[in-house]
Amino acid sequence: MSPSSDALMLLKPDILTGPYATCDRRLARDAVRGVRAAYDRAVPRYEVDTSAAGVGWGLRNVDRKVAARSWYTLELTDRHGTLARLGDLCDGPELAGDGQVGTGQVAVALTGALGFRVRSRQRRVCTHRDFLGLYAHNTHFTRLAGDLRGYLVGQPVEVLLLTGDQELSSLHVAKELLRRVIRYPTTHYDALENMLHVADPGAPDWVYFDRSPDD
């Protein structure tokens, strides 16, 4: 059964609560610059000292995945328009100024700049069934099952079903750069607490959340 939405993004507990639920607005702008740099490879001037390293690490991972996965691409629908929207987000009022901004807000704003629209957004407590919907068919399931269960079950998540005529890979690129710049700019990111989940094309988790009831 195919999902009826065009993409699934899930905000995990560590992007919704705790120290990474908000981030410095300078880091948020640098994350957007990093996503844009994935597509034009310009080297922007970053505002935070760690951002260049985080973007560099993220871009190496992106290039590795492009080489390894047939569906993972740096092509864009309406490349010029997408790059312009990313620039507008970085320079616009939503991320302007000093202080903190919600990290989940940054993630959702990035999906909009890439050309996706939120069809539905639901905050829920992750159940054991939801956990299985995410990871029962994942290759990491048996190795990390206990830790993943403790990280997710009983904790808040937000499920976003998205629509839009854009390469699904763009959400994976955004996920990679957001993780790197905001949370793990100079180290490997933790296999569990990695802020965001984006479904691979046709993956069972996408179908599960697309079809699951609202309560």
C-alpha cells in the first residue's frame, strides 16, 4: 500500500523537549546556509565558529549517500526558485535577530523553503505500536531495539505529512545539515538522539504513519 502523502517527517523527542528544543538563531541561519550550500557548493560566511565544520561533515555524508543510493540525489525541482527560497528564509524575519528559536520551527520552515506544504501535523505520545511502525523493518532494529524503545516510547513526537513536487532527497539533506550544525557539528551524531526522521521512498514507516488514525 502506498502512502497518500508525498513525504513523512517525524520530529523526535530531543527536538521537542530539553536543551535542543531551541537553538541560537545564528545557528539556525547557519543550518539554512548549509542546506543551500549542499546544492550550490558556495562557501558562505557562517556566524558561529562551529558551523563550517558541521556543514563540511554534513556535506561529506550527503555526497557519500548520493554515491551509494540510487534515489538519493542533489537534483531539485525548480532549482532556482528553491535556492531563492532558502536564501529568503535565512535572511527573512522568521530567523532574524538574536536569541533563541524553536528547533522544530526551523525544521518545518526548511521543509517550506524546499517546496513542501504541511498536509497534517500531529503531536502525540509515541506508543509501542508507533515504535514498531518506525523500526520493525529497519536494519538497526535488532541492534538498538532496547535503546530506541527507551528513547521513543512514552515520549512526545510530532508527525508531519507533507505534500509537494520536490525531490524527497531534499528533506534528507536538510535533516543531515540541521543535525550537524545545531547538535553535532564536530562529532559523530548519536545513533539514537538525532532529532529528525525522514522516511525513505516507499518505506513501511511512511505508510504506517500516513494510514494510522489520529488518536
